[in-house]
Amino acid sequence: MMYGMKKIVDHDAEIVLPKCMYPVKYRTIPVGEDDININISNQGSSNMTELEQRQDQLLQKLDTLYDRIKTISLHCNSQAVRSVPKQGSINNLLNLEQRQDSLLKRLDLLYNRINAEIGGNTQDVKVGMFHKSVPAVEEVVLVVSPDNFPWYLNYVLKQSPVAVNISWHVHSSVPNEKIAKINNLVKNLPSLSNDSKINIRLIFKCVSADAELKLSSLAVPIVGNVNILRYLAYVYPSIISYDHNDQNMDYLLDICHMLERTPEKNKEALVNKLCAQRKDWMYGNKFTVVDLAAYNVFKQWKSVPKYVNKPWFDKCDKLCL
């Protein structure tokens, strides 16, 4: 050995780890099978299961309480019929019956509220031969372009059995020269109603040509006028006729969706396909969702071309304006 070297690092010295840190599993330790087969979706399932079990128990107790009150009420009524009441006890029996009726009404309200909370606040809507569960929303937002106005909206609102409040707003992306056009479009919409619990916010925005219907800030929006009409047909089956099992009807709706974005040279061919089965109306012998979708597309164009049937278009104008 030529010369000795000074030891800089003493590998034999004990390293004191700080106690404020948390322990970490060594990477060299083999991973167990249980660690590999971790199902992430099951991590939060226990809380949901406990919540569902508590809701079921609450409903069972409520059903039991409801049955007991009905039994007591029937028993009291039968006792009142069998026995002849004295003059001083007639008023007591009447008060007892009134209290029982009031209690039953409150219990019915409580029962309906719990069912509404558990069921996700849904209402059954009959569509054809089926019952569809449609969310009961209190406020919806419809985002549209000022160049693609939803002409079907006025038709639906005029015939809606429920009063609807509608307000409209103009986004900063809309140029000033289009505001006058927006004012002319919205002047025919129904005025505000203080008795309504449903609010529609119409927002004009120059971002996308496709309209968007937002039922919730967290839900995925319904994109496109044709898809929005499909949803409205589920909500208002008595206003908009739509058979979701009819493939020909869905085929015509798809053509309407294609017409919204097709170039000018291909429009006539698509319109001929759309009107191939037309008699008085686009499909069948009555006004359907296909007529609304087709009319909404043709109304966006600067001028209605000659290959669009003029008497049919005039009839749709009277219904929608």
C-alpha cells in the first residue's frame, strides 16, 4: 500500500432516524396477493351499504307506525259505532277523529318525503306503453348560439301543463350586432310566472354551434337540438309524439342532426331522404318530434329552399310561433 486514505464516511456508525416521520413500507418486501387484488370501487361501498340499510330500517319502522295508527283509528271508530255516546262525549269523539286525521296526513307527507329522498327525487312519466323515470329538476340551463335558436322552445312552453319561468342572458362572447336579433327572438317567449317552481335560463353564447341542456352543474349536458328534443319528448309525452322503439323515426331524427352541420351542396339530398315518407307530416299522419326537429333545422337557414315543402313549413310556423 502506497499511502493511507482518510475515512470520510463511517458506514459502521448508527443512523438515528427522526421520530416525527411516518414509517414507509420497504420496496424490497414482496407484495402480497391481497395488496394486488385491491378493488378500488369497494372502498366506499361499505358507507353506501350502511346508508341503504339505515334507510330500509327507517322505512320499515315508518310502515309499522303507519299500520299501527290505522289499526288504532279503525278500532276507535268501531268502538264509537258499537257504543252509544253520551251527550258530553260526542265532542270528545269528534276531536279525537280530527286529531287522528291530522296525524295520518302528516304521516303521509313524511312518508312521501322519505321516498322522494331515497328515490333520487324522481317522477314517473308514461311514454307509450312504458314508464320512464325522469328527474324532477327545478332549474335547467339551455346554452345556445345566437345563430342557432331553439325554435321548438316556444311550442313546448305554450302547451306545457306546468307554468315555467324563463329568463335569458347574453354572454360577453356575443357581438353587439347580434343583440337586436336576440331581442326579436325572445319577445315571443312566455312571460315570467311567479307561481312556477321550474326555471329555465336561456344563455346565448358564441362558443359552440351545438345547443346544450344542463340539468345539473355536475351532470353531463345533453348536446344537440335533436337530443334535447328527445329528452323533451320523454318529459312531455302528451305534447311531443315520439316512439323510442321506432327505428324509422330515430333514423329521420339522425338525418335532422346531420342537416345541422352538412355543407350546402349536400343539403338537398338529405332533405329528399327526410321527406321520402312525408304526406301531411314528415312521419305518419300527425305532428311528431320529427316535424319539430326538421322545422328547427330549416328555420336556421337564411332562406327556405324550394325543395322544402312550403305548406308543411307554414303549418309548423303557426304551431311554433
